[in-house]
Amino acid sequence: MAGGHPMTAPGLAPLVEDYLAVRRRLGFQLDKPAALLAGFARYADEAGHQGPVTTGLTLRWVLSSGSGREARAARLTAVRGFARYRAAFDPGTEIPPPGLLGGRAGRSQPHIYADGEITALLEQASLLAPRRGLCPRTYVTLFSLLAATGLRLSEACRLEIGDVDLAGGVLTIRATKFRKSRLVPLHPTATLALSRYASDRDGYPNPGPSGSFFRTERKPALTADTVEHTFSRLRQRLGWTAAGRARRPVIHDLRHTFAVRRLVRFCEDGTDVERKILALSTYLGHARIRHTYWYLTAVPELMAITSQRFEQFAGQSQGGQA
């Protein structure tokens, strides 16, 4: 196995590929870790590093980007996984400690979009060029779908025409983040919007042999990178910054917004959240239900409701013991 080769700077990239190949055979999708570790390998090569992975090398690379704490934590996590693997072949490998950045990094508070912000985003998307072309229709529908279903951007971009059952009002999400497929029922208004978009889309020539549900007159399929770039331009036009917000809005916050609004509605309606949260977790495609429970403490609105529920429960318990 190539994994047994000694780690030197020129051989670091192949060893990274060995590690990623093993992980992928186990069913993991590793797009982000793969990109990070490729950067780590280049950094080690350019720095002339020789020998096994060291904590010092890891720390220098983690801090070299000047990015925020969350991005640095992602870098550290990627190298820790790689180093654990390498330690089985090279005992001189140092596995960076989880507290290397001064404590465990938690998930940052998401930005929850207000109705007015979503409306403004869709209005700006409708002004994309060419005004009478397919592009603005595509982005308005795409952003609307993300807000209405909480899909991941990558899942929406990968939708094929056959994955969108407009008669039944159901999406088939294939090979998701954790190699699982799921069905996502749609609200009738969302089904209607997708039907209108499909009709408009089919009136424009397809620039390539693609069966993608979302496309433009120039691109046979949308990619996440293209959508992220377009969103950045729209965000700049809207003047959205971190000022007055939990942080600067990103596309993934549409997913967070959907999840939080569902949970708030459950609480306001007096629904048993414990029973509903499993269904929500399945709908969102979370690998672990704790990822859904995270929202209960992630935003002030839900923290306040959770606190009130706990106080009511505690009061009932004390009353029963009196």
C-alpha cells in the first residue's frame, strides 16, 4: 500500500490521495476536506517540509490563511483526520491536539433571514442579466426552493428533471452529503412555482446535453461555485454585511432559516417538538438528530422558547412533588 511510504514533502500529495481514497471507499463524501488537504500538501511542499506531519507544520498552515475561527477549525479538523491515518504507518507523525486553537471550536450562530431580506434577495435575482432571459428566472426559483425546503445548495444544483415529480409534488434527493437518498415533499405553492419555472425553462434552448432541472441559456447546469459567486454579487448590491446581524449572510443560512422557522412553528402551535424533530431531521437529511437539536440553542428565539418550556416543566414537576 502506498500509505506505508515515508512522508516527505514531494510525496505528501499522493499520501493525501491514499487517505482520501480509503475514506471514500467507506462511503464518505470529502469534497471540502480534499480541497483543504490539497492546500496543506502544497503548503508543506512550498515550505520545504521533510519528514512526518508535525504539530508545528499544522499550526503554521492553519494560521497562514488569515481566515476566521470557523475556517481555521475546519483546517485543523482535516489535518487531524489525515494525521491519525498516517500515524498507523509512520510513528513519528504528530496528531495535532483538538485544543490547538485555544479551545474547541463550536458552530457559529447562523443568520436567520427576515421575510423582507428574502424578498429583497429575490427582487435582486430577478434583475440579473439578461433581464428577459432564463437566468433571472432560474435564480429566483432556486433561492425560493432553498428557502421553502431547506435543501443544501449542492442538492438543489444536482437535481435532474426526473428527480422533480411535479405531479406528485415530491423531490428525490439522490446521493446526498452522507451517501443517502431521501424524498422531500413540497408545499403546493412550491410545486406550482417549480411547474411554472419548468415551463419557462423548456422555452429556451439547452446549451448542452444536460438533464439538469436548473440551468440557464448559457450553462446546461448550475454549479454550487457559480451560484455562490452570483449570490456574492447580489449580497454586495444589497449592502448586506455582518453589521447588526449574527454574521454576514450566506446561502446556507436559507437552510438554517427554514429549520428554525419550522421549530418555532412547532413550539408556537404547542406541538410536541420531541416527536416532530425526528421528522424534521429526516426531511433535512441530517446524519444525526443532534444536528437538528442544535438549532434549539443556536438562535435567541428558540433559546427563549426552550427556556420557557423548561421552566413550565420544572414548575409542574415541583408542583407534583408538593
